[in-house]
Amino acid sequence: MRFQITQPNSIVLEVDVDPKSNGQEVLEKVCQQLGIVEQDYFGLQFHGAKGELLWLNSRNPVCKQVNGPAPYRFQLRVKFYVQPHMLLQEECRHLFYQQVIQELRSGKLHVTNEAQLVRIASLCAQVDLGDQRDNPMLLQLYEKILEHFTPDPTSDLIREVMIGHENLIGVTKAQAEYRMLQEASMIQNYGTEYHEARSVNGNALHVGVGPEGIFLYDLNNELIEKLEYSMVTKAIHDRNKVILEALTDEGDTNKFEFKLVSTRAANALYRCITEMHSFFRCDTVHDEVSLQVSHDLKGMLASIFSDNTACGQNYVFDVKQTCKEVYDSTRRKLLKQQQVPMTPTACHEDRVQVSDNRENTEQQQVQMLKEKLETIQDSFVCKVCMDNDISTVLCPCGHMVCCNDCASQLAECPLCRTCIQTIQPVYLPTAFAIKT
């Protein structure tokens, strides 16, 4: 079976997978072509029968999720927008960058701060154009870059982007992409997924689901309500509706009911809320999420005779790891492959730091050896006169603490206070060798 996968930069990949394969096999094939190890941040999207945008469930067979003739078409998209410093692969950061650019151009990400807009546009210019050169056509190029993010950019704004681009001379493409992601991650609705719905009163609204919680917007993108995950006590999927129960600051319970265009769209919203919460807010994915399944008609009939039947069974969620677990597992994979994950902005600094660390380590080792040598030399000095070398053993206690002159004047061992019966001379050539 052939699948056509559109990347965020509109380039199409083709993969061939067995017709009965599940979504994970398709995603793995795509990530393998792109050299992506951090697969858990991405997903495959497709349009349902009513135009709703759905995520392909990686744990269920593809043939049960899509309709129509082959080749099936999907979009490779970022599903979980983690902070840029958690991305360990340059290839992964590049896909994040392409996705963020697309969302800035479509208006899903809206920059309200002008200074931040200048920084983002300057970094995009560095990625697209490289180091600034004396070219009178650059002003037009800056204007085109800004037009993707804001309508009718002013001449002052264009000149500020020109100055910002000039200050980025020497910054590599990978470094510019990383810094742009850092800027984008500070935008308020970074990583938010939107679902079109209607309230109980029939008012159209957008339900935004992000790493921090659930946001309700009107059609003018004005915030109506914010529900933090810690305040949500229950989420229910009922046909084409999603019902949420959340606590108020006073301890009361508010009920929110959203009606969507189809059952699959409602399931997508319910799934998005649960998976976002599990991925960003939990230490591990709990069994009630990872093992939750549904049955089709055939499975429902079979379940009458056996509750544990796998016939017609489909997983509701496909989140397998939290963001912390993905980060840890990726580091282990890259270490096995002998790849050193490093953020691009830190590459040069880390090389200098490694050199400095080596010098510091060598100095510390020399200092440590000096201290050990002094300790050894001190251990061979008589503990009574602190002048001569140790040359006797005190019997019967066996302590070696003084020279022959001091030992002849002692009645008790200066360490354990045992009465000295005999004094045995000893010869320690090592002590003299160390001194010389």
C-alpha cells in the first residue's frame, strides 16, 4: 500500500507499507527517510468525511481509519510542541521550524509584540538569505518576509528587520532556526491545537488545547475561559459532544459542553485533551490511558460472550511516553549511535568550554597530586619533635609515630597510651626517596 506524506514545507514523500499495517509503521517509515529519532513529537494528519482534521492513531490499522482508494494522503505535523532546548536532533529542530513558520503565516501563531516580530523576521531572513550583503533588493525581501506575519508592514519595521539581520552575520542556518524556535516558544498560544465547536447556547467557538490547559476563544480569537488541567475533574466523550467538568476558584463545579461537527471530531477533541495532559503534565502514561479501547459493531457483539475479546478492538489513545520519557529515551538512542546531541547556539561555546574544562581538570589533577605528596611526606615525620623521620616501632602496640631519640624518652605511646615495653628500629628508604 502506498502512502503520500506531505511535510510542513510542502515536499511530498512516498512510502510503501503493508495494507494491514498500523499507523506507527507508516510514521516510522517517514521518520526513517528523514533521519528523525524523536518520532514521538510528530503525527500524521488527514481530513475526515466532513472536513474535520484528524490524527492518525498509530496503534490501530490504517485501513480502519481512512476511506477511499489508495494512495492515502497524510500530512506530517508536529503533534507535541516541546520547548526547543528539549530537541536533540538538528533534523527534528528543522521540522519544528518549518511547522512554526507555517503556523505564523496562517495566523495560528500571532505575534503581538513588535520587538519580538522584528527578531523573528530577522532570524527568518538569516535562514533564507544567509549573511547580509550590500544589496538594494534586500528591502523588498524583508518586506515579503514580514508580509507573511503581519499585513502592510511599515517602512520603519522593515528597516528594523534590516538592522536585526545585519547583527546576525556569522550565525549559521541551524543556529538561526533554533533561536527562532526559542522566540516562537514564548508566544502565548505556542503548541495549541484548535478545534471548532459550538457551546450549549449554539455559539460558535474555538477550543484550544495546549501544554498548559484548555482555552475557549470566540470567533474573534478573544479569550473567553481558561481551564487549567489541574482544575479539570472529568472529560466525557458522548457521540458528537465533549463534556468537561472543572472546579472554580471557589470550589464549585462548572460544566462545559461542546458540540462538534461529527463523532470523529468530538473523539479528536477528547483524545487531544487526554493526550496533551498525559504528555506534558504526567510523569508516565497511566494504564487507564494507554489501555483504553473501543469496539466496533463486530467487537461489541463478540464482547457479549467474552469481555476480554480483541475482536474489533481499537485503541482510543496512542500516546506512549511523556515528554520527559521521550527526552531520556532519545538521549540513550543517540548515545548508542555515538551521536552527541547539542543545541546549535551552544556548539562553539561548548567547544571552548570543553577546552577550558580540560585545562581546569589538568590543573586540578596536578594540585591533587601535590597535596597527596605532601600528605605522604608528612606521614613519615616524627609526631613528637616534628623534625626527624620516623625510625622506630613502639611495642607491643605497633605504632610508628616517632624517631629513635624521641622514643627513648617516652614511657607511653603518644597515640594509644599503651606502656612501651620495647623499641624496635625500622628502616624506611621510601621516605628518603620521596624527600629527595
